[in-house]
Amino acid sequence: KAGVTQTPRYLIKTRGQQVTLSCSPISGHRSVSWYQQTPGQGLQFLFEYFSETQRNKGNFPGRFSGRQFSNSRSEMNVSTLELGDSALYLCASSLDGPGIAGELFFGEGSRLTVL
Amino acid sequence: AQSVSQHNHHVILSEAASLELGCNYSYGGTVNLFWYVQYPGQHLQLLLKYFSGDPLVKGIKGFEAEFIKSKFSFNLRKPSVQWSDTAEYFCAVYGNNRLAFGKGNQVVVIP
């Protein structure tokens, strides 16, 4: 079966701009989680969506937001970009949620560079 | 919220050497524990997991991990590494409705 697909894979923005990243989960998976990965900081949890509802949220400012559609596809948005937002943004899907029944399936990520 | 600590962020070792990566977490409730691996140029994938039962769990590629509840630890081990084990390894803990990751261990195996 097809894996988790993230688009775009690479993008460059300037400070103050906003960006939208997309994630298509594995077919049948209802939970989508987003993580920010930076060197030395590992993966930091952004939020998790399940059946179009945000079920959990990490400690990121309100500039980071997301949503999930009825087909389980998810988007995350970062407004008013800052240099420190440069990172690899990972999306992961699972049947019922991270850690509940098994593993997360990760996409290859969207690498955002903010200049 | 729970936190996860991984020590020795950079590990360099020769083939056939033994590997042990430490993972400690802080959370007092019931947890599910995971190790994920990210090979160069690839996406993160599950190495092994612990939910309950035998605290010694075996994963893919000869890896195993031991859950010691009293020490809040879930250390990863492999008796004899190969060059193909070069990767970044992440410990993750599920508790309080969220999955938290450690900062990772970058492991380089020299042929």
C-alpha cells in the first residue's frame, strides 16, 4: 500500500511569509501527527488530528496551526515565518493514534528553509 | 508532559562491536515505549516497541530493548553491529495522550 506522502518536499521562504504543508496518510489511517525535526532537538510534537478534530497539541506558538479533512488528509500552516522555523516537518499516520495500538508511519518530510 | 532523555548523542564504533543506547523517561503513569530508526536518506521507521508483558523485547535486524520500570529506562542493544546499522536512533514514549521523542543518537559504524 502507498505510504505517507508529504508535499512539497523542499521549500524556501523568507521571514514574514506563511507556508502550508500537506500530508496524505496511509489509506484507512485516521490519525495524523505532525512533528518538527531539527538537528540536536530531535522530534518535537506539534499536533495530532483524528477524524478532523485536533486531539492533542504540543508547545508551539499559535503561528503553527493545522487541520484535517474528511478524507484524513492533513495540512499544517505556519504564519509569519521566523528563521528558527527552518526545519524538517514530518507527518506520521496511524490507525487510531500515536502509541495507542502500534506504530506511526512517517513520511519523508517537508524541508523548510526560512531566509 | 513526559520527557525523554537519550545520552551519548554521537556514537562511533567498529563493525562487530556491541551497541547500547540509553533512554530514560519521566512520566509516572502507564507508558508505551518505542525505538525508531532513521537510516541515511530514509524516513523514520519502527525498530521495536513495548506495551506490556516480557520487558525484554526483540525488534528487527537483531535489536532488542529492555524495559526497567524502576529505572524509567528502555535501553536499546545490539550485540554485534554492522556497517548498515549506521543511522539515527530515537526513543519515544507514549503517555498522557501524546508520543514524545528523545533528541536521538547518531550512530556511525566504521567498516
